[in-house]
Amino acid sequence: MSVMVDHQLLQAEQLGMQTVGQVLTHVQRDNRLVVNLLIDGQEPDLDHLGIVKRKRLSDHTIFIETAEPRRVALDALREVEDQLYEGDRLTSAAVDMLQANQIENAMKKLSGCFSTWQHFQESVLKTAQLLRLNLETVTVEDRSLAEVVHDFRDQLKSVKQALEARDYVSLCDVLTYEMPQATERWRTALETMREIIL
């Protein structure tokens, strides 16, 4: 049996640990986030985490890498900010193509916008969850972060409705006037979250 945590041998047996789950609990008590887990050199099937946690240490070699949750959150927020800029770029390109009546090319750009928008929204929500932030109590300008999320979902619905109706004038208006305000609000939200983390 060998248990390594962040490249240091953990005396799991002397600490009374017998299962992978006990080691994971021990690591998390130190306010660490497990970012990599290998059992006998293989990544376990995390869809069956209960089975993984019950594995006996005596039968396996365990390798765990951890990170500090604040550092993970800051890195995630930095990535989200990059995604916002990419979303702005794709939105601007889609508007230009719509105005030039290049509908098919505009739709390709919008497809990239949607996946970018959804990804950064999910990233912000997961980061808030990681930090145990209550979206109702985090204030962004004069609104809660929960309201910012709700407003953004409404704007995505407006984009979708315009697409379904093939109303490209309304679509251009939403993309030109509403989405830049929404992404600016997201930037403010990211800055607020950064301040909370630090």
C-alpha cells in the first residue's frame, strides 16, 4: 500500500485510514480540492464514486493531486473572462454577417456564441458553488448574481425566439444592444467574485 498526496507520502495506515474515501475526507479537511486521483496508475470511474471510495488502501497504490479552492476559482474566472471576449468577437462577426445578409455564415458564428455563452455561465455557477457563494447575496451593481443569471437566460431566450421566427432585424438588435450590456454585467460579476475570493 502506498498513498501519495501532492507528491508526499501520506502515512494513511498510521492515521487509521483504510479506504480511499477516508483519504479523500482527510484531504478535504485541509481545505484542499482533489483535482486528480489515480488508483494503481489509472483514473477511476467517478460515475461510481461510492465504489471508488470503498476501495481498500491495502490493495492499491493511490496518487492524489490537490489544489486550493480559491486558486481553482480564480483560474476559472480568468478563463471565463477570456470566453467573454471570444463571445464578443463572435457576436460582432455574426452581426456583421447578418447585416450583409450572409445568414448561413452568421448562424455558424452564432452557434459558437451560444456554446461560449453557455460555457461561461456554467463556469460562473460552478465556481460560485465551489466557493459556497449564495447567488442571492452576491451583489453585482444593484442586482444579485442570481438576477444577473436570470436576466442573461432571458436574453438568450430572446436570441432563440428571433432565430426561430427568422426575424434577423430583431436578432441584430438583441446582439447589438442587449448582449454587450449583458457581457459587461458579467464582467462586473467576475470582478465582484474575484474581490470575494481575495
